[in-house]
Amino acid sequence: MNHRSNHKKPASPNGALNKAPSGEELHPDPDSRIRILLVEDHTLVREALASLLALDPQLHVIGEAGNGTDALRLIATLQPDLVLLDLSMPGIHGTELIHQIRLSHPVIKCLVLTVHVSESIIRAALHAGATGYLPKESSYTELRTAIHSVAQGQTYLSPMIADKVLSGYLGKQSPSSGEETPWKRLSVREREVLKLVAEGATSKGVAECLCISVRTVEKHRASLMLKLNLRTTAALTAYAIKHELVTSAGVLKLDFLSEGNV
């Protein structure tokens, strides 16, 4: 008598597609997919987004809402990994929605996709707790990259948005010839710390990389942020991108929550 095994083939790590013995790709483990709630008041836009995200087998749109009130109700019920939302909606504004999500469901990530690109609105969304911000002119490829980055605990700002954030902190005035710039006031060690922090390293990671103590790292970090007139890690990272100190254009490899910037 032949016996058929009931054991399931274990999912491959990192949510990758499993492969049959023949090499044929199987469906990804459903538990490994990023569970997304779409919050967008324009039905056609919302449906188009859902269709686009369905192209990625590692993404799963588990619900849709046309306003903030419905979004909060669905979040409590569905517990998504990530909320992809617009800011301009009837009822609860997107920024307030982000704030309420952060208070009641701190593990859920918020990624903004909007037409609003003014520095004040961007800053308000980031301070409310957004861990990603994209203009609606972004490509599908960038949207997909942003979703995966934010879901992994990173912060994603498009290059244009990063520039807006930086401009809000430093201004766009070009220093006159011979004038000492904030960058020139940084020591070599402070520049090294800035680059590593912008790439997502923790104070402990920076200390190990530079062979210095964590306390020394924190002193350098406080000093460089004072010299650059920066107050948050997001602004520091935007500064690093602006000055081409990090190689990932637009992907801010930092953990907003662990740094206490929201």
C-alpha cells in the first residue's frame, strides 16, 4: 500500500518563491506576503493601484478604504502590515490618520502616495509617523521598491522628496564665495558618522565600524547635527543624499521608530 505524505513543503526564506523538484515556480507562501491596506478616495485610482500591486506575488492587498474613518475600522479588523494612503481625503485627513495609526497600531507602517509635495506637508506627514513618502508621479517600479523597503523597517523618500526635506532644514541659499559652509565645519570623524547613520547603521554599528565607543559615536552625532542645524535622522539622511554621501538614491536605510524621531 502506498502512503502519501501530508507534510507541506517548507517555504523558502525571505518570502521567496518555492520551487518544485522540476524547477517550476510555485506560489509564494501566503504568510510571507506583505499585507496592504489601500486608502484612497478616488475609486479609479484605488482600483488601478490594486491591479498594479497584484503584479507582485509578494504583495497582497487585503482591503480598500475611501476615507480615514473606514480605514481605521479596517485596520482594527484586518491588521495589515502596511497602509498605502493619500493625504487628501474626506473626513480624517491623511496626516491625522497616520498619527492615529501610530498611536493605536505602532507596528503598522504608513507609506504616503500623494500629489502634495510641499515641504511643510511632507514634514507634517513624517512627524505624524509616515515611514515613506512618494509623489503620485512615481513609477510602478519605485512604488514597489518603496513598499518593500518600508515593510522591512526602512524609511523611503523619493529623491525629490528627500531634497524637499533637506531644503526645509537647511534652506536653499548658496553660500558666497569663501564663506564657510556647515559641511566644512564637520570633522573627518563626524563626516564618517554622518555617512554610516544615513546608511542605516545604529550607534552600536557605527562604533564597531569605526572602532570607537558608542558614547563617542553619540557625541559625534550630536555635534554634527548641531553644526548642520538638523533635528531628525530623516533630515540627516536627506542631507547625506543631497551631498551624495550614500549610494542608494532615495532609499533611506534607517529605522524611524528605533531612532525615536516620530
